[in-house]
Amino acid sequence: QVQLVESGGGLVRAGGSLRLSCAASGRTFSSYAMGWFRQAPGKEREFAAAISRNGDNTYYEDFVKGRGTISRDNAKNTVYLQMNSLKPEDKAVYSCAADPARDSDYAAAVPWEYGYWGQGTQVTVSS
């Protein structure tokens, strides 16, 4: 079993920044590919960013490019998503996901490749 707990969300003004954190309880965190997704009310879940198990490879959806950075600290069993220049349309529940079955040094950009999910953290951006 892998348990994931997100934190760091909240209310920010447009143009502000947040650093989201995802703490994992797994004993082999360094072997997990990790991803961030978001879901707004009435919208489908959307890929945001992913990072391979060794941290060498990262992947970003267009809305994150130039504004966000995914990183991980395997010693702390934690993955981060730094988001800058936030916009009202970024309002969503942001969830992290783990893929403990990933055997290659890459990460998936589709939700069905991830077997474990956190409860999500709410991000709200005011105009």
C-alpha cells in the first residue's frame, strides 16, 4: 500500500505562487514515478507534470511550462510542484499520484498508468 498526502494549496492572488507538496508513506519511494494532476469542477482530470523515479526526466503539460517545476526529494519521500504566475483558470484540486510499477526511467502523462492517488489539495486563484 502507498499512501499519498498533498499539502500547500490555498488561496492566492493572480500572479502569485504556491509550492505543493506530496508526502508518500511507501518504503520504496525512490522506485516510484510520480505525477501531478488537477481537476476543476465539471472538468476531466488533467495532467500537469511528472517526474521519473531517479528525477532525471521531467514532463510538463503546456499550462505548466514556463511557470511550474516538479521536483522530488527521495530522502524525504516527497515530491513537489512549484507553480508561479498563477491564473484564475488554475483553480482546481491538485492531486499527486504514484506509479510503483514503472520500471523504466520515465513517467506517464496519463492517469490510468498511476496506481495510487492522494486526496488532493485545493488551489484557488483570485483575480
